[in-house]
Amino acid sequence: MRSVARLNRLAAACLMGGLIIAAQPRHATAQELSKTFVMHAAAKPVPRIKFEDGQGQARSLADFEGKAVVLNLWATWCVPCRKEMPALDRLQGSLGGSDFAVVPVSVDRGIEVVAKFYSDIGIRNLPMYVDTSGKAIRELGAMGLPTTLVLDRDGEEVARIIGPAEWDAPEVAELLKPVIAKPSDPIKRARHDADSPGPLARVFRWLNSFLVN
């Protein structure tokens, strides 16, 4: 039953994504990207979605806090997703490092499918992440694939785009530079850490309650 429910969710996401993309240009150009980018007036908290890396190790969005992130939800069966992956690969190659990362989370059924796709089209810079449960779509409120979130160094959403884009265009770098340049807010980071499980979080909550009382 869970498998059927998951397939239904993914089918709905694919259909919705197709409808949205059909109403937009086939591939957002650099000039159009500045218009289709939904820049938020204030950063929004984002669930710390969980997924697995190429070695089958458990990973979380929390692993990337401290970096600006382009979080891309995609699938190998999504044609627009497939077309924009080379541009995302080039974006990671040009800007990726200690301050920035492209985090592509596939909702395919296994990492093997992603590995084959990477090999077939020559992806060199992007890591492999997969969410076989498909929960990321629901948790992030994605209305279709691909959906891409831009996160600041505190792990909060500052922008979102539905549909493919020319991520390696110079204009995109200009849009991302202010996000990358903005330093992390230590108060926000502390609050995020307090929401996480573990002994350090418990200590932080204890100290916070002590100071408040």
C-alpha cells in the first residue's frame, strides 16, 4: 500500500509539474529567470529533509548549513529535470566549494538509476542524493518537478523556482552572489541546532530555559 501511495504522489507531482511547465517557456532563459525566481521578502524556515548519498549513507539538509545551497528536487523520468542537470553540474563546478553547494535530491527508486543517468550524460561535479520515499516533495511543498530552492547559509529558503532553468548563465551567478556573500546568523544557527536531536541540543535547550527563568 505504501508503494502504491508513493507512486500516486509522484505521478501527481509529475502531472502538476508538466502542467506548470507547459504554461511557461520550455526552458527559462537567463533573462527570464530573474522574473520567474520567487524571491521571498523574508527567509523561510525549511524542513531538514532526509535522504541518502551515493554510498547509501543517511544525509540531511542540516549537513549543508553554513553554505548557500541550490536544492534541486528532480527525477530521471522527468524530462525537464534531465535537460537542466548539465547546467546544474556546471554551476557546481564553477561555484561549488566551502561557501556554496548544489544539492540535487532525486526521488527515483534507487541510487543505481541516478548513477546510470550521471554516467550517460557525463555529470562530473554533482554528488548523488536520493529520497526513495518521495517525502521531500511533500515536506517542501513542491508543486512539480523540477523544483529548486535557494537556501541561505542558515538553511532558510530565500528563493524558489518551478521548472528548468539555465543555472550556469552569468545572470544566475549574479542572483546567487548576494546569497553566498551574506554571512550566517549565529542566533538562527543556534535555534536550528536546538531543534535538532542530540546531547548538544539538549544542553542548549537547558541553558536557554535557565537564562529565561
